[in-house]
Amino acid sequence: MKTEIIYSPTESALSRAASVLKNGGLVAFPTETVYGLGGHGLCTDSADKIYAAKGRPTDNPLILHLASADEAEKYAYTCPMYYKLAMAFMPGPLTVILPKKEIVPDRVTGGLDTVALRVPAHPVASALLKRCDFPIAAPSANTSGRPSPTEAEHVIEDLDGRIDMIVAGGSCEIGVESTIVSIDGEHLTLLRPGAITPEMLSCFCEELTIDPSLERPLLEGERPLAPGMKYRHYAPKAQVVLLEGSEEDILAFMKEQQEKAEIGLLCSDEQFYALSGKNVISYGKNQQEEAQRLFACLREFDRREHVKTIYAPKPQKDGVGLAVYNRLAKAAGFTVKKVKEQ
């Protein structure tokens, strides 16, 4: 398959992309979180093509992207809490899990009786959706398990020749996937952290539960309720290991490792300036920068084929830091090394 790459998403180009989707093709497009791999959200064949192009397990649910929050009525049974969240966070990096209507194929929801809905804020994604009279089912536009794409080049690297079209739209502003919540009356459960933080969600509900799978693998027989919960995700080719300990002990450990050719170090700006190795990469000076640059940095390590292990200090879990921690922990398969200065 020859993939058409659109570097200038003009009105005519987006209309052509909408036509590709309507006719059952796959189109990658930018959102404010990461690039998505889109297919017709009400078509089983399109869902199958998405799973095949990504190499994605079919029990891993897809997210339906909508042009506006009120379109949810067509595809799900909404509730007052949904509209409260929609008023506050849509369009934006929030995905809400609701009971699905029959119009949504089981293949899209991974066999679940719920559906994940989101209204992206990115202008290209919004313009594309407005040209479609159907929702776009779209997981991240990468091969399954790899770091998610935050640049068009990442999509090309993974999916060129596998899909019909890639629409380029610059760097993704947020850099980690949308926050996912499920609703039970006035109670919310956080299933995947993102730029909409637990602190922000707590302002809109009586109780917020953090799903325990955010900090551990799913247990045997435990079913994923949202994308990204069950399988190893976001992972570069090298083994990622999180470092746990005091700041002093972690820095001392990284200094011991910094000149080893097979070791990569992912760290903050402050730690970067205290280190000197060739395979030391900083992903930012604050949580927002770390989120925005995380996946690009993990992909950079893939270009350094001699790197076999990547050490990264365990991120703080407040604010957007919870999302950064979750993605790194998933990339590491929840492997943690406790370090202590001798």
C-alpha cells in the first residue's frame, strides 16, 4: 500500500481525508494529545483494519472521536455528569466511558458494553471531524506497544505503507494520551491519567477513585475497561527501568552509569546538567515539558541501537506527573530499581 502524506492540511486535503475515512480507509491525524489512527467509527471492517495496521489486540477498546460533545447522544447513554464534564473539558484531552448504544459495533469497544468518547481540540482534528457525518475511531497512530507519536515523522516511521493517508499537523501540544474516566452517578473512576488531572476532576464529583491498574499490571483474567490498560505500552526497544530513592542517591547511581555505552539515562534538565554521558537525554524542566517530550525522547533512544537499558527516575505522581509516571511505568513493565548510595 502507498501511503499519501499530506504536509499542508488545506480544506481540500481534509475533504479528501474525510472521503477516505467514509470509504473504509485509514487516516492518521494530529490531536492535541498524540497523533491518532482514524477509521470509520461505526464500521466493523474499519476497526479490523486499525487493529491490523497497528498489530493491536482486538480486546483493546478504541476511542470514538466526535465533532462536538452533544453528538454523544447518538452513540451512548449520557447522564448529567457527562455534560458537567463536557462543559468543563470538551473540546479537550478528556475521554469519557459511557454505556454504548447498539449503533456502535462491539469490535470498536473490544466487546465491552461501554464506549469511550472524546472531542479533540486540535484544529486539524476538529476540521476533519466536521467533514464527517460519523465518529472517527482512533487509537494512537503507532504500531502497538511502541511509544506514541507526537510528530508526523513518528507516524511515518511506524505506519508508512500500512495505511491510506497521514495528515501532518506539527508537534502535539500535550504529548500524552487523553485522560479517561468512567461515570457512576456522581462518582468518577480515573482509568488513564492525562492532562486533565485528578485534582481537576475532583472539583466536579463527589468522589474520585484511582483505578489500581494505573500503578500495576492487570491481574490474571482482569479485563481492560479502557485503552492502554492491559498490555505493555509506550515502550522503546531497550528495557526501561524506573529508579526509586532519594534525589542524591538517584543522581549518584546515574553518575555511575553515565559513561556505559549500553546504558541510556532519561532525566530532568536539572539532572542533565549534572551528568556528562553521551546517552543522557533530558525531557524537560517541569511536568508539562516532560509529558510533551516523553515519547519523542523514548523514540530517540531507539535510534541509539547500542542502548539496551534506559534508567529513569520515578516521576512524582501529582498533577500531570501521574500521567508521566503511568506511561513510564507501562513502558518499563512496572520494573523498578531501588537505589541507595553505598
